[in-house]
Amino acid sequence: MSELNKIALKIISNGKGILAADESNGTMTKRLEAINVPSTPENRLLFRETILSSESMKECIGGVILYDETINQTTSFGKLIPDLISSSGALPGIKVDTGAKNLANSSEEKITEGLDGLRERLKKYYKLGARFTKWRGVYCISDKYPSKLAIHSNAHALARYSALVQENNMVPIVEPEVLMDGDHTADHCLKKTSEVIKKCFDELILHKVDLSGIILKPNMILDGSSSKYKISGEEISQKTIQCLQNSVPSEVPGIAFLSGGQSEIEATENLNLINKNNTTKFIMTYSYGRALQQSALKTWSKNTKDIKKTQNIFNHRVKMCSLAAKGKWSNELENK
Ligand code: 13P
């Protein structure tokens, strides 16, 4: 078993999942402004140190993805953020892409940037305690998108990123996200997501990436958010499993889904059904941002000093997701 494989398994085994707390300052500003909290470095830190000090971290969270600002911050009680995460038994991770820009010659689509100087940044992040990383490729979906160009160029970037990350002894999270936006059917999402994931693996293999030392972070197979169709959770789980079974090589240890705009309950329920119906050998867990933090953020905004109340909300959400990662979640437990 390679060291990278051990790290990947440590992050995602036994119902543990990933907290994606790597919102860029721009995204975090949008989230904070929506709840009338000024987006200062101090407030961004305060929310994050509140949830990262929660009791459920120990039991449920295997890794936390951070943004550059946060990995360099020290909590109000004097602990470095990576040390706070490690003290709960989780591994610190870091988002290393520099965002999605318009793709030349297909300007309605995006290409994720950040390869320039990446090797040097990775060395710095390793020294700060990071043991895994994230890079998100983002694909819009419609009759004509994602184009072959977007599928190819994002897969190429994800593979070059992954090779550099492994060279620096960290586990790359490979995140190709086919967006929920649009009126497409789940079957169209299945077709396009399969194409996107297969191309990613073609490129990862070409770039000699050790597939046992990565974590795949895909979208679930859903109807578009403005589609007139609404398939059941059962169908979502079956189509998602079918997609991954047919497009992910067996060496990959596990899959950690993004929530992508699903509500907290939808993201939990769907993950639960995926695990109940999982016929693959892949671990299937969560790497949620919004679906872990939304309610906690709302509660926190009402009284940023009431740490316990925010932590209670966060603890519940995280525990529900970890139950779902074992296929043991239920409505009764949710509402207990
Ligand atoms: P969401 O779960 O909010 O989609 O965020 C996950 C993530 O890390 C997106 O890159």
C-alpha cells in the first residue's frame, strides 16, 4: 500500500468525510453578506474556528479543505488552523487552483487555472501541514455543452495538477463538477458526467498519476435545477452508481461527492441511498461545502458569540452526513 493510498484512506474511511471550507474570499464574502455579517479576515476566521472546534470533528471528519488565507491563520485562542485540524485527528488540505476563467474559443465555458508556480506553492503548503489538495474543473451542461474542448482542457489541467501534487507527497482531490444549472434531464447528466470523468482518467493515466492515491470528487447524477422532471432519490443513487461503476478505474480508493447546490437534507438522503445501493468497491462519502455549513452559518450570524449553538447545528449536520456515508441515515434520526 503506497503512502498516498494510506492518506486517502485515512481521510475517507469508516464513515468519515471531508469538510470543504475552502471558499475563496470572494465566495465567502457573498455568503457573509447574505447574512449581514461584514466579510473581514477576522469574521471569516471566527466562523471557521467555531466549526473546526466542534466535537463532531473527531468522530466524523477525515479532512478539511482550506483556502490560502485560512491555512495561514491563527485562532483567537492561539492555535494555528492546521494544528487545530490535526488535533481533532483530521488532515488539513488546501485548494490550489486559482479559479475558473473563460475558455478561449468557447467563452461560455470555463477552464480552471493555477498551474503556473504550482510546484513551489505545493512545497509551501506541505510545510504548513497540508497533506491533500483540491482542484475543481467546472463544466456547464446543455445541448451543446460541455464541449470536447472544455472536457479535454480541464482533464489535462486536472492531470498535470495531480501529478505535481503527488510529486510533493500529497493526495490530489480530482474534482470535475458538471453543474446542476439548466433544464437538462438526469440521463443527459449521466451521459455528460460519464464522458467528463472518463476523459479525466485518460489524462491522469497519461500523466502517470498513481490512481490509488487520489480521491475523486464528482457531482451526483441529478436533473437540472430548472428541469421539469424530478427523479427520485432511488433513481439518483442508481444512476450515480452506474456512472461511477462505468467510468472510474478500480484502483481509485474512494469517491467524495460535492453537494453542488442540493439542500442539506437532499445531499444527505442521496448519499445515504448511494451507500445503501453501492455495488462497487469504492468508498462513497461526502466532501460538502454548503451542505455542511449552511445552517451553521445562518445560526452563527444571529449571534456570533454563541459558539455552542453554532456547534450544535454543525455537529448534527456532520453526524447525519457520516451516517449517510455508511448508509445508516434515516428521517427519524434526522428529526430526533
Ligand atoms: P459544495 O458542496 O457547496 O458544492 O462545495 C464543495 C466544493 O468544494 C466545491 O468545489
